[in-house]
Amino acid sequence: MKEEFSVRQITCGPKYHFKSYYDMQPWDRTGRYFLCMESDFQDRSPRAGDSLTIGMVDLSNNEFIPLTETKAWNFQQGCMLHWIEDEQGKTIIYNDRIDNNFHAILFNIETKEKKILPLPVQALSPDKKTAACLNFARWGVWRPGYGYAGVADPFAGQNKPENDAVYLMDITSGVYKAAVNLAQIAQLTSDLDRRKDAPMWFNHLMFNTDGTRLVGLVRWWCPEAVDDVKKTTINVDGAVAERRHCMWMLNIGEKHPEIIVNDGLVSHAEWRDPDNILAWAGSNLDEPHGYRVFNVVDKTNEVIGKDLLTEDGHMSYHKNKNLLLTDTYPDADYIRTLKIHNISANSDMVIGQISCPAGPAGIIPL
């Protein structure tokens, strides 16, 4: 494995540039164009009237090429910007706010033609034909920094609404159907944390590597459990012991989700193959966190990176599934470590240490 790396800056000020979430591919099929976004500020969270410029960098000359704008965005995940691998490779998909609703938009970067889809996208299937969709308005209320401003949660005041669902949408026809709803998840999860009908919301959605399964997170607040949680050996989600988690899985085409992690922390995740997903997680309330590979078929899990992968990070598998690119959260000096972990050798190679100042209101970006 190459042990020398170079770092190249591809955008410049005075405006601010960032890409989509860690699990979204920014390069086009030629490797020449890099999808990213441009904002006028980075010292506060976006408001309903704030627009974000969507563009791409021509890596042959580092030119930022503006394409369009959106009003459905955040600094954590942007506007869910993806390339769509059509025949010409010239289409992107992103979210926008139109007439007081959030929608996914298909945009041809050459003709500027737009197609408005009925729901916003949160994840795309590997073949880029199906979008998994959720309620970004509710997400924004209960987890500021991830949802979008400008639309009220239609289920405000309801803790586990049956009609608040994850939908699967055909991005060609726009036809969609409910796949999983909050009432189902509430019924499947235990109440060991004294949830007592606390508000629940859908978080990140992830298709597996062949599009046959969908995993998602549901979180809720449990203030009565804070004292008990703080007595355990784990630190729930960095400093918010009252936020609880579960990971659910749905076999595409079926109607009944299964719970993979219940009453434990689940954070960033990455599918290894159709049956196994890696996550920074503990499989139950009192289990130490770690980089755990969960088999969604037999519900077993195993820890990788013992004594090395000791904190949450944003992970991506190499195609050989033995190398893992990941990072750390910023330390006291706001420095992140970017590294490649060799799973079979249980060894790390540090690529670099990167300054990452605090974001809006002290929120750590990503």
C-alpha cells in the first residue's frame, strides 16, 4: 500500500465549499468532475430563506462550475446530492423546497432540464433507480443540523405517527409506497430505556450493496434514563445520554422490518456486502461501543479494529473489503485524524491530521 500521499486544494474562497455526506460519491464516471456545494456562510445553520449553490469542480483546472440552487439543505449532508448514472452520465439528483414541500429534483447539467419528483431523497439504491425517502421536516425539529428549514412537520405533537413513514420511490415514474412507519418501529423496540412514548424520528437510510435490503436508524429522547446511562461504561452519542437509538432492516419487497440493534447506540455505518453492515455501535445498552460488523441475517456481530478503532468515525470500505478509510472526531485542538485501517492485519496507516474548527453554535461538522 502506498505510504506517501499528496493533498490538493480544489476550491477557494471567498465563499465556502463542501461535498455531500461521507457515503455519497462526488466524482462523475470520468473522474474529471467533482460534485459539491457553495454557501455564502458557515457560521450558523441554514434558515428557510437561505439558498445553496450546487456545482461541480472541473479537476483539470479547479474551476467551480455553478449548476443550480436549492433551499433544502444543511451543512451535515448538504442537499443529498448524487450523480445519476444514466447513459450520458449528465444527470444529478438533489433536494429542494418548492411550494412549501420538499422534493427531489432530477437535473440535466447540460440542458438544465429539471424533473420534480414528489418526495425528497435520503438514499439511493446502487442501481440509482430507487430512492428511499423520509420526513426531513421532523428530522430537522428533533435533530437540528440534519433536517431542513422552511416546512412544518405534518405530524408535530405525535410521538410515533403511523403515517410518518420511509417511502420507496421510483425515480423514473415518481411512484412511491410506504415501506416502514414509526408506529411499527415503536412496537418492535423494547421500552427498557423508559421511553414512555417519547417522540421518535427517522434518521439515516442505507441500501445494501445489491439493493435487496434497506437499513435505517430511528432515534428518540429519553430524559428519564440519563442518570442510568451515565453510570454505564459507555458515553451515548458523544454527550447526549438522553438520545436513544435503534437500527432496523427491511428486505425489499417485504412488509415487516426487523430490529438489528435495540437499546444501544448506533452511529455511522457502511455496508460491507449484502448481508453485513459495519457500524460504530453497541448491540445493547450496556455493551461498549466499537466498530461492529452486524450480520443482518443471523443477528450476530463482531468487533474489528480492537485497540485501534476506538472512537466513532466516517467509514468507507475499499473494494477489496479489507481496507477501511475512516477518521476520528476532532480532538481538544479540533484536529481530526484520517487513516486507512487494514482489517486482517489490525493495523492503521495515518494519512493526515486535519484542522476541523467547530461549526455553527459549536456543532462539530459531520
